[in-house]
Amino acid sequence: MARPRELKKEIAQRTGLEPEKQRVLFRGKEKEDKEHLHSAGVKDNSKVLVLENPASKEKKMQEMTGSKKKGEEMTASKEMKESEEMSKALAAVAGVRKEVDKLSERVAALEVTVNSGTKVADKEFDVSAELLMRELLKLDGVEAEGEAKLQRKAEVGIVGIEVHWILLVDNVHILHHFLHSFIASFAI
């Protein structure tokens, strides 16, 4: 599948949720229908999140509440409060996503440095891992329901992958320098 719109059509066939009511997210960012998935970094076995568009959810909710008994109807103030809470949670997740994107660039730069054979201070790995763990703690403090909860969960997965990646790069760095020292000890 080359574009999100093809993915949406496939999802619609399987679930009945119309393509215009879907959102496609990869690495926590929504992908536009015209965008090519491979240019966004989607490869075989990549995980892509497809969510129901909040506007269509809201419309469905209005239709459902219109058919309920008076005693079961949600009040406008309760809906507004829930909407504000969701917006706040989504904003918190987006803030973490922005920081994680910056940290991802930092980790990628460390990887390039390690792969080039340059020695990197252990502190760099420790600081990067610590900063990623702080972002995980921020996500843990976000109280969310619905779509915000799904986005928080997706972002937790992304941060976890970044933490594992920094640990892997650190281990490669240690191994590289161990082997270099070992070989140098035999040089005459």
C-alpha cells in the first residue's frame, strides 16, 4: 500500500468504518492521504495506528445521545469538561512527542558517531537514556481516555523503543572499544 488512503480503504472493507472517518498515525504523527507511506518511513512489519476521527466520533455520540432517555443524556457541561480534559491530555502527549523527536535525533547522532569509530563519553548515553525515561514519566502522569489514551500508549511504545535503541548503541560502543583495545594489546 503506497498511501494512507489505500490503507483506509482496506480498513473500511474489514471494519465498516468509512475512510473519511479514519486517521492514520505512524510514530505518533498523522499521515495525510496524499503522502506516500514509504517516504514517511513505513516498511514491512511497521506498526501503523488507525483511529476513528474525533469529529466522526462526536457526531456518532450526538446521534446516540439523541436516542437515549432524558435521564441518560449527557449534559453540555460534562461534554465540555471531557473535551477539555481530552484536549489537555492530547496536548501533553504532543509535548512529549516533540521532546522525544529531539531526543531521537540525539540518539541518531550518537549512533553515527559510534559507527564511525569515534569514542563517546559514557555520560552521553546515560544522559540520553535519563532524558527518555523522564519523558516516560511525563506520559505516565497523563490521565487520558479514548483517543488520548491510545496516543499516550503509542507514544510510550515509541519512547520504549528509543530507550532500547540507546542501550543497544551504548553496547555496540562498549564492544567496539573493547575489541579495539584487545587488538591493540597484541600489536608489536
